[in-house]
Amino acid sequence: MALHDIWWLLIASVRVQGPPDSLGHYLDSIAFELKNRKPYTAAMERAFIEMESGSMETAYSILVALTQEQGSKLSFAHGYLGILIACLREAELRRIHRTRNIAIRPAEPRVFGLCKPSGVFDISADDGNKLSKYTLRDAERHLSQAVFLDPETEFFRGFYAQILVALGKLQAAKELANQWYKKSKTIPNLLLLLSLLGSDNILDQDELVLDYLEMDPFAPALEVFRKFMDEVVAQAQSAHVVGAERILNMVVGRIDGGNADESFAWEYLARFVYCLYKQERQDVVDSVFGPRLPWWKDTYFSPHVFCLSPESDALVYRAVCALLLLVDLSPEHPAFATLNGELTSEQTEFVKSHLQDV
């Protein structure tokens, strides 16, 4: 039980019961908690309670005192103080700009426009004004200290990078993100690096994008990733077969992982299988589908799937995949009926362009 939970129980009991003699076990619990906790725990809990109640400036004062005294070596104390400073600055700037009817200049590039890690906020760029007593440089100092004191913790990295960008230190943020990813290849570190590179440059980062799509098979089908995969499909050079094979494995994993009704997955499965066939790389398709094909035939390509599923892009793409992968498919299989039914012009073009040589 957390310390503030005990206090709330105590207060509630006082209100209901009145006599202090009945509160002994609560007081004993409080004494036990205080005795067995680090000295800084109560200060951190108090700061969180103040933030939860909306008293941000009180929380700020608590964290400032903590980082100057017993919490000077605590990564999370510096980290949360840095975040709080940035939030207080942003709130104050927006209030001032709204009063004066002045537009706020956002930090450019908008770092987390591509893949926004949870908890990361957009902040205004540092334009050198002195409108707020809370500064980005103070936020940077505390977040830098947080990362320095606990280099293994990923939580504060996104916030730190956002502050650096707002201060005009984009290159420094990129270099740090690249170091973090090389040291620990995790999804949060990779998302941060991709975000800092920006959507305009991401198509040039083949390895990073493929790493992300493989690491996170449930990654959202964002337009920027569709453009990347379209580019791989469009390349006829053998040098891009490796990329196609990796993406083929990723799409198959996406379907096996629970996205069997997703249009995006079936569309790109058809496109990459066809791409590999065109490059005479049946061996790549066989290496991916060899052990899977028997049960895929009975699971994803079974007749009842096509008979019972409503008409959709996903069903059309799935039917195309069935014809591409199952060479012994009977002409009576419902997949043929799906493709011979009433299709939109886009669906018809997709079917023709991916089955013309099959």
C-alpha cells in the first residue's frame, strides 16, 4: 500500500469515526512505511499528489528542493523536474500568447509527428524571450542529468530529445538517439531515432525502417511506411531482394500475430510475393512459406473464409494471395468466385497486375 493511500484511509476514518483511539492500526502502518522507506520517497509521492491535484508550481518547488538536497543523485527526480519545467513553461507561454493574440512558433522539425512515443509532448521552440521564468535550458539541464545518472533508463530520452530540438540542437539529439539505439536496439529507441530523422528522410533509412517493421509487427500502417514498402516493390534490382524477403517475413508475422483480417497485410503479402516471383526468387517465397503453407491453406485460405466473409479489399487481396501461393488450387475454390465477382476498378487493376503472369 502506497503512503498516500494510507493517509487517505486515515483522513476518511477521522471523518467517519471521530475518536482517535480507533486509528491506532493506521498510525502503526504509517510509522512502518516511513521507517522502511528511503527519505526521498515521501517527497516524490508528495510531488506526484500535487501534480495530480493540479498544483504544478507546488510540485515544482518540492522537486527543486529535492534535487538540491537528498535527491541530487536521483535520476527520476531530475527527470520529472525537467519534464515539469517544460510543461510549466509551455502552459505559461500559451497563456501569454493567447492574451496577446500572438502565434506560438512550434519546434521544428516536429520530432514526434511520425511515431509519437507515449507521454512525449510537443513544445514551443526557444525564441530567446524571457516571458516565462521556466526555461528550456533548465529543463535540458535536469533531463541531461537524469540520463547521465541512469544511462540504462529509456523513459526520459524522448523528453530530453524534444527539449534539444526545441533549443535548436537537432544534430545533437540525432547523435544521442543513434548512440542509444546502437547500444540497445529496442522499439522506443528506434522510434525516437526515426522520429528525429523526419518523414522526409526516412525513405533513405532502409535498415532502420526494416528493423522497426520487424521488431513491431503491429506497427501502424502509416503512410510513410507504405511509401517505403512501395519503393522496395518498385525496385527490380537484385540488391533489393533482401529487403523484400525481410518485409515478406514481417507481413507474414503480422498475419500470424492476429491481423488476419487486415487489408494492409494481405495487400503487401500479395505485392511482395509477386515481386519475388518476377525476380525469379521462388526460393525466397518457399523459405518463408515452406513449413507454413499446409496449415495456411486450411486456416487462412479455407473455402469457408471466402464464403462467409463480407466483400472487402482484404478479401480480394487474400484471394490473390491464395492464387499466388497455392499452385494446386481447385477452380471450384471460392477464391476464384471472389475475384470474378463485382470488383471496384482499383480492385480489378490490382488483380490483373498481380495475376497476369501466374
